[in-house]
Amino acid sequence: MNDINELLIPKQIIRSNRKSISLIVNRSGELIVRAPLFCKDKLIFDFINKKAKWIITKKSELAQNDIYSPLTFTKDETIYIIGKPYKIVLLPIKRVQLKENEIFVPNLNPMISLKNWLIKLAKTHVAKTMAEFSKKYNLKYTGISITSARTRWGSCSYKNHLNFSYKLIMCPQQVIDYIVIHELCHTIEKNHSKRFWNRVEEFCPNYKTCEKWLKQNRRIIDVI
């Protein structure tokens, strides 16, 4: 264990009746090891060293995602609007107001006020983006809804009604564009076949970059 650095020290080693070693980096950034009952420590730490790059990458991603901690409105906090950070300032006002680098939020029921404002902004902004790409690529949809979904950014019904989480409004514009194009492509391809992804790439050549951003910043969906 002498050659293992601090980031690679496991929080817990769980031995059980299994055949192989597996590693988990939990949401707290702790390394959990699952190993066979009689697996020697040396084999475990050799395996950890072998997977060092993966472990450090996972911990780095989680550290970056700390900026997306759920809002509490009890300390200095920031929220992202179309990819730009705004400092939240609580004031005795009636409506949310967006300034250059700050967002003023009513100090009475700030969570409700900010959420309602984000939903309204998402309705306008996503609908505008939808209309632009629908016209540009001749992809038809029957309607659009803004939801409070916590597990996915968008969906497309068999009747081509598109749904988007209001939390999408916190993502950078290129990511918003990608999610919109992704769901529009489902109006003609109802699965994730190779043909579907070819369509997505045709209309959004940088979609893999956007997918990577969503993976690395997935906790943004938990902010509010």
C-alpha cells in the first residue's frame, strides 16, 4: 500500500462470496471496494493502482459537480442560467429579476419564486429554440410541455408531443440545442438506433461533446 496515494485509499473494503474485484466511487467521492472473501490485500491494492486513472477521473467529476449542490438560500449561492453563473441575492421584492451577474430573488418563499421563474423562462426559450430547429430541418411536432422531470432532460411521445425539464434552462445553449434536436429526431426515429444517431449527428455534429458535458455535469439537475 506504500505506493498508493491518498485519492486511491478506499473508504471501505467489502468482502463477500464473489469472484472478482469491483470499484465504486459513491456520490460522496468515497472509494468502495468489493472483493472475494479470501482476496489478499496486495491483490486489491494492485487492482486499485491499475484503475487509478478511472478513480481519479470519477473523483474529479464529483468535485466539479459540487458547484451544483441543491439550493438552500441560507448562504452565498450561484445558479446557472443558459450556462452563465449568477449570484443569488435575496431581496424584499415581488418578482425575480436578472441583472448582469446577479439574480435578485424574493426573500419570501425564494424556492417557489425562483422555480416558477425558471419554468416560465424555459417555456419561452425552449419553445423558441424548438421552432427554429423544426423549421430549419423540417421536423414536425404536435406540441411542447415543460415538466419538472428529475431523471431525464426530454422525451417524445408516439404522437410527437415533446416534453422538456425546466432544468434544461440551466445548461449552456449548445446543450439546450442538442437536447431539442435529439427529441426532434425522435419524431422520425422512435428509438436509439444507428439511423437515429446518424440523424442527430447530421443536425448536431458536436452532439458527443454535449453528451459528455451532460454526463460530467449531471448533478445540475438536482440544484432546484
